[in-house]
Amino acid sequence: MNLRPFDLNLRHLRALSAAVEQGTLSAAATRVGLSQPALTQGLSKLEAQLGTRLFERHPGGLTPTSAGAEMAARAATAFRLLAEASRATTNGGRGFSRPEQLMTATQLDAFLRVADAGSFVGGARASGLSQPALHRAARELEQVIGLPLIERRGRGVALTAPGRRFARGIRLAEREIAAGIAELSADPAGTGRITIGAMPLSRALVLPRALSRFTRQAPRVTVEVVEGSWRELVDPLSDGVIDLMIGALRDPPPPGLTQRALFDDRLAVIARAGHPLAGVAAPDRAALAAYPWIVGSPQTPLHAHWRRLFDDHPLPPAPIACGSVMVIRGLLGESDLLTLLSPDQVALEIAAGVLTTIGPPLAGSIRHIGLTTRTDWRPTAMQRRLIALIEEASASL
């Protein structure tokens, strides 16, 4: 089903939710402010777009099919997210009291295209709409909200603070509608798109195992892997740009996010195979402090573990702060630098005799690796299947 979320008419989706709640066309029509013929026509168009029946019609009213109930629930959540984002955005503004009911799917899609592209030119190129159409959509939304959402910066544009809050709500609502479309797919192998934020350890171990199996089971589901550190991925997760994040957990998790532990990982000191400390069975802190280090940025758990390693000793020089395992591998191979990593992250280099562990695994250096999702996230069947495979891959480590 090659159908995008904002290809659906928002008024028709509201009518769907109202029809499920009210149970009759007449009551639903009154609820959404449509005539009964217009409501009937809208629901029929929605069924045609989704390729499935949403209601069983009988003399006493309407009974939603399982597909209708699922799509209505997803739509209701999407409208709640839009309403919450609109209220948060219009706080102090001069817009309408219920702005989310005045917005169209075309306006929301156009706004996101401009926000993602950073310019009206890029938004027009990505959406196929003209620049005047995008300008008009942005102005209409600003009038409804009562606050500026986009500001010009040189040749591009940037979102204002209200614009960023509003964009987050739109993306989350879009994701919810997309999940409903995916759940209604008649393809038993599934359809749709899943976006995963992957931190370094998960990229080396868990995801390759899980994704190799998932692609065989669901070959028509597209999985996009976005690489980054926790700090680089947490906002896209909260914004709905990515669906789930896998990597080292934080204590406590940020508000609005939920963590699920998968396995524990223990760190070790890593260096090139010919390092002067490579033959030392258990180098002490003074020996480790005699060499320069590659460390993570100060906000990361890895940096905290490094500091704890030298609790009873002055910190050694750390001329390089780096979170890229690829860069770290190259640096270690060309110098006497030391670093803290999971041995699994450089297992191939250790097996090839390029890198080695220095001393035994470090006591007290356990990191909890797991999944982070939005607290109110309700995964689709395909997303649940992928999570199950990630859990299986983690259990086999």
C-alpha cells in the first residue's frame, strides 16, 4: 500500500473516529459538522484509499471492522498529539481556541517539508509543490496558531521555538497515522518503514543479527538505521523522526521516554596489538596513566567510566575526545593511545591481531544496553516483530 499519512483527509479521519464512537452516521455527522451524505462519501473515500472495509453497515447503525477500530484508534491518538502540540504552541498566542480542527493534511505536510529541508526551495523540491503553495500553507498555519512558526535566516529558514514544538506534534501524529496504514496492509509479510537510532555497540553486534533475520521475514518493510551517539539520537526519537533507539541506557531516562534493558556489557582497555602494555597481565593504574587516552565526550557514560578507572590516581592526558569506533580503530593502530571500549565492538580487529585488550575486563565497568522508546509509543506488528528479533539477538550474546 503506497499511501502516505497526509494523503488521507484529516476531516475524513475525524469522521472515522466519530463514527466508531457514536455508532450511527447521523450522530457522527453532527459530531464533526458534516452532512450525512458528506460523511458517507468521506468514509467511502477513506475505505477506497486504505483498501479495506472500515464498517459493517446494518439497520441499527455501524459496527467497525477490526481494521476500522484499529485505524480509528490510531487517528484518535494522532489528533490528540496534534491538539497537545497546538495548545503548547499557542500558549500566549492569538490563534483560534481549537486550531488543530482547522488544519489540513496538505498544510501539515507542507510545513514539515519546509522544516526538514530548511528552505522553501528544498521543501518545494522534496514535495513537488510550488514555493508559493508552501509559503501559503505556512502563513495559513501561522494565522491559525497565532504565532510565527518559521523565520528567515539568510537564504534558508529555521523554525521558531513554537514552530519546533508544533513540528514535533505533527511528526508524532504523522507516525501514528502511518502505523495505522501499515497495520491495515493485506500483505502478510508487512509493509511500511521502521527507523532505528543505533549507538556504536548495537551497530557492531545486535542489529546486524536481528536485521538479517528481519529482512528475510519481512522483505517489503524498509528499515532505516540512523547512526549516532545518544545525544544525537534522543531528540529525533522524542520528535518521532526515529521509532526506537538501541544502545547504552541512561539513568534516569529523560521524561517521556521508556527504557528496556537487553544485556549488560563490560568494558576493557583496548590498544594496538604491539602496545608496550600488551604483554602485562594486569597493569596497575600508574601503568595505564603513563599513556595518552582517547575518551568519549564528558556527557557520556563512557567518559564517566574512564574517570572512575582513575579514581585513586591523577587522570592521564586525553588529547582526543571521540565517539566514532571507526576513527578510534584507526588511531589505536597508529599510536600508543589507549581507550575504553567493549571488546565486542572491535572483535574483528582483535581476531585479526590488529588490536588487543590490555589486562582483564574492568570491574565496575558494566554498561546496560537496551531499547529506548517514547513512553506512549504503540508499535505496529512489524515493529514488534523486529523488537522480538533484537531481543533474541541480545540473548545470544
